[in-house]
Amino acid sequence: MSLKIRMTRAGAKKRPFYRIVVADARAPRDGRYIERLGTYNPMLPKDAQRVVIDLEKAKEWLAKGAQPSDRVLRFLDEAGVMKREKRNNPQKGVPKKDRARLAEEATASAAAAVEARKAAAAPAPEAEAAAPEAAPAAEEAAS
């Protein structure tokens, strides 16, 4: 029989409250459990005591071979009972094929728009030749 230290949900709709329990891994989430180790109330503010665990009982069950769930492992790591390894998924931020293609198309169209603005902002060669002649005439009229 493999044992898990996990949470079972209690509380009303949209008002979660969890019990931290030791249960058979095959038992349903909110079903039968062996022993209750503590509680977790996520509705409390972060500076309040949201997690209450009997650490002595938790250590006994860990010694017997019970495996904590990911969330319970976080709680035990905060309490200093177990060490949780940091996770690193460098692929998490990489876009999928379709999104990568859309991003490439967007950058290509943006680059084309920048080139079009540069071409529109640059004066034509005939206008450059006419501009120096118009400048002295404007200076004479001003004096």
C-alpha cells in the first residue's frame, strides 16, 4: 500500500478549506483517509497562519514511507521538515509552432512598415535639388 500526504477539500462553494491527511494513494481525493495531520485555509491573508501542520506526525509518516504531494511538500519545506528541489522548465516560455509563426509574421510586417515610413520621410532627389534654391529667396524676403 503506497501512502500519500495530500490535501482533501472541504468548505463551501468558492470558499475552499483543505485538510492535510495521510491516505492510500488509490483512495479518492475527498474520500477515506488514515490520519489527519493539519489544515490549510487559503482564504486567510498571507500574513496570517494559513497552514497548520502537526510536524511530529508528519515526520513519523514520512519515516514510514509516505510521499507528500507537490503542495504539501511546499508546506513541509517552509516548515523545514523536507527539502524541495527547485524546478526549472526552460521550454515553458517558448511559444508553440503556430504562435512562433505568427510572431515571425508580425515582426516581418513591422519591419516592412518601418522601411515604408523611412522611404516616405526621406525627400525625393528632385526635391533636394529645388530646396537649396528656395532657401536664399526666403532669406531675401525676410530682410
